[in-house]
Amino acid sequence: EMHVGHLRSTIIGDTLCNVLEFAGHDVVRLNHVGDWGTQFGMLVEHLRDEYPQALNTETAGDVELGDLVLLYKAAKKRFDADDEFKLRAREGVVKLQAGNAEEIAAWESLCAASRVEYQKIYDQLNIKGLEERGESFYNPFLNGVIEDLEKQELAVESEGATVVFLDNFKNRDGTMLPLMVRKSDGGFNYATTDLAAVRQRTSMASAEGGEEADRVLYVTDSGQAQHFDMVFQVAKKASLVREDASLEHVPFGLVQGEDGKKFATRSGDTVKLKDLLNEAIRIAGADIQARTEDPDGEMSDELKQVAQVVGIGAVKYADLSMNRESNYRFSYERMLSLNGNTAPYMLYAYARICGIIRKAIGQAEAQTVQWPEPSEIVISHEAERELIRNLIKLPDVLKEVERDLYPNRMCDYLFETSQKFNQFYENCSVNNAETPELKASRLSLCMATAGTIRLLMDLLGIEVVERL
């Protein structure tokens, strides 16, 4: 089940994909699922004892595994307390990687149950086009990676394991820090899978199942920086990566509680992502309902949809508006505020412009906005000039994000744009402009601003609403 730790990789990765696709790149959105490690050996062995039918290919599909979190906790408790079970779990991983039928059947049951849960979150976050490709996908390539490293005399045996030493990575005591690529029990690990993935994504021909990618982005927490530094260096030394291909780690910081500590429930448990999102929607809905003519009445379907947009948008924007490498403190109050660089502020700015357009063309408030034809721009005030200067920065901002991969620059630009528009609107009447030409010009500036907000919010994965 997805928890708060999955939030940042999901929405940062989605936003970067949106920007790169908008820039014209052919993007493959990969969800690199950890479906092949020690935790699965642990779970498979727990199923062997508690749900033996899950290990039979003919009956595995009929097994209802229930709450996967409780299942994991029960298996982890046994793993920590029972040495015999721990040994079975580790041996189970090796059997799983070898393709044993019982282990594969149980593993497929677990993956199917997990998939149902995280798809609900992706639907709520409006994540589309994501291709699941777990570590298991690269299993057929792992032995080939080891063979190549050994042939090139890069991989050596150390304390029963197979490792690669790199000159510039040291332990605290000055000894060389190895990158382990095969464990002493014969099992593979993250490094082996990541090296195989580098080859499949860059240097393997498409006819053989390769991606032939020019640029590969790894969106993970900053704690994995050294791991990827080592993997990328080994990949280059072993020619697993095409020379003209770029491998880039896109690190991000932690989500913290308002006290700056680990973001957790009162009991200390990890916060489930679905609970976090539902709470944001609930708070947004309560605030919206409180500002209606009937604050104690039942919320209409339209307002429920608005609450969904505001709540989910607030969570996303609060994350994306921060420098991704920084830790940030999660606060419902701050992210749902109508003031400052927040999603509600931007959504209100967009809805306000929609209201200006409706009034200008005599359109009913409940109708979808009919955008008038753009007209020639007439500059009569410095506020108009400042807004135009800001609007034409858009291509440069998008180019920066495409190159440097920091979504917060789009949020900063959005906030600046909305402030410039407010200054324009305070100084330049739209509907009571001095001449028809000036009114048409100012309406065009309103439309250009609305279009800019709508485009960037879309790239951030956030819907807009025409009334708020």
C-alpha cells in the first residue's frame, strides 16, 4: 500500500514527464516497482504457512489476501524474531529469482493485490500513462551483467559475494567501499537490477527489447544518491550505457511533520497516502461549504468535485512548489490557504479571470466560459507592459525545467504571473475600458494569463475550475 513516502516520487516524476512530453520528447513513464527483494521472500514464506493455496498456480487467483499492510507486519514480525523463518525468507528470494513455480504463484498473488491498491491512488492523483516495470522484468538480464563484469575483471569475489570496487568510494576507515552485485547466497540485489536496467534502457537494441533512450531520469529520495553514483560509474566503466546517453539522478528530500520530525500518525505509524489525500479533500470541502449560502446543508455534487480538485491540487502544489532537494513540512493549513504560493490561490486566480470574461461577454455564471477571439494588444498603462513582460517568459521557464528538472520554477513563475495580473487588474479596468479596442486588448491579456495558468497547472498535474 502506498504511503506518504511515495508521494514525492510519484508527482515529481509525473510533472517532469509532462514537461518533457510538452517539449516534444518521446517519454516512457516507468514505475520501477520493488517487487523482487527480501521482503517478497519474507511474504512468500509467510503465505506458505498461512495461505498455502496462494502457492498453487491453480488456486492462487482465488485467494483473498486481505489487508496487505497487516500481512506485511505479521511477516516482518516473524522475520525479526525467528532465525529459521529469516533463513527461509532469504532462500525464498533466491528460489523466486530462479523462477520456481510455487514462489512465482505466491509472488503474482501479492503483486496483483498491491496493484489494485496503488491504482486507486494513481486514479485519485490523476496519474496517467504510467507503465509498471518492476525489478522482476530485469531478472533474465542479471546473469549476463555479472558475466560481463567478470569478463572485464571489474567484478571480484569478496567474503563470498561478488563486488565491484571503485577508486573514489571509501568507507569511513579509508578502506574501499564495494558495490555488491551478487550476494554470498547467489541472490542478486538492487545494484544488479539497476545495472541491467541501464543496459536495457540505453545500449540494448530495440529489436532485442531495449529502449535506446537518450536520457534516463531516476526520481528517488536523496538518500540513494551514493548508490546511483556508484551504479552509473560501474555502468560506464563496463560499457553498459551508450556513450551518448545521459543517466541522471533526480533526488528529492523528505516529507516531514509540522514539527520537523518524521511525518507519522500519533501512534508513530507511517501515514497512508490515501488517508492523507482524503483528509485534504475533507478539509477543502468543509471550507468551501462554509462559504456557501447554506453552510450546514448537504454539499452538492458540483462542490464535491471542486473539493476534490482543491484538496488534491493543494497536496501536489505544496510539494512541487518546494525545491525538490529540500525537506518540507507538511501542513494542511498552509497548503489549503487562499493566500501565498498555493494551489487554492492559483485556482482562485484562474476562476476570477473566468468570471471577468463571462461578465465582459454577458455570459451566465453557471455556463462554461466561451473564450472570445484574441485581438491586437494596445498598451496604455505600465501594469499592462509588466504583465506582458512576465507572460513572454513562459518558454524560458519551461526550457529551464526541461534542462534542470526543478518543477518549483513553474510554481514560482505562476505566483509571479498571478501577482502581475492582480496589479494589472487593479490599475486597468477591463469591462469599463475607455474604448472598445482597449477592452478587447485587455480581454486578450486576461485570456493569455488564464491560458498560462491553465497550461502550467496541467503540467503540474492539477486540474483547474472555472468557478470557485
